[in-house]
Amino acid sequence: MIDWEHVNQLRTDVGDGFDDIVEVFLQEVSDRLARVDVDADLQTLAADLHFLKGAALNLGFQDFAERCARGEDSAMAGRRGEVTLSELIQSFEDTRAAFVSGLSRQAA
């Protein structure tokens, strides 16, 4: 679900700014998910999913990124019906909860 090796490398690379990056990431993804419209034109839908995929990969949210990638591919192929926003939101919420829990365990 989460690529902890990537997360730990990011934490090492960024240092003290890691918490700020996490906060910005979580807010940006939440904001974008709230604006995703599966009924939008397919190019806009694909672009939203591409943004979410990239953001997820940057912070190691592997499962969520894979779901976004599948949705992006579906939108680009004109298969709007294969994009299920509720599943994307649930994946993000589940991954975020595991991420926050994992960070808490690592800090302890």
C-alpha cells in the first residue's frame, strides 16, 4: 500500500521540511479529489487523475497511485465508466490512515 523505503528516503533527502511536504501533499490531494468530476470531459478527467497519480508516487502512496493510473488510462481510452471516484477516495483515505499510523510508529 505504501512504499516505506521511498518515504524514508524522502524524509532523509528533505530533512526538517518533511512534515511540511506531507501536510501540503495531503491537502492538495484532498482538494483535488473533492474537485474531480467523472462527468467532466475525458481530457480533464485524465489530467486530474494524472496529477493525483504523480502526487501519490512522490509520497509513496503506491496503491492509490496505481488506482489513479488505471483511471487515467481508462479516461484516455474513453472508458469513463471504469473510473469510480468513490473507490479512489476510499483508497486515498485508507492509505492516508496507514501512512499517518506508520509515521507515528516510526516516531515512537
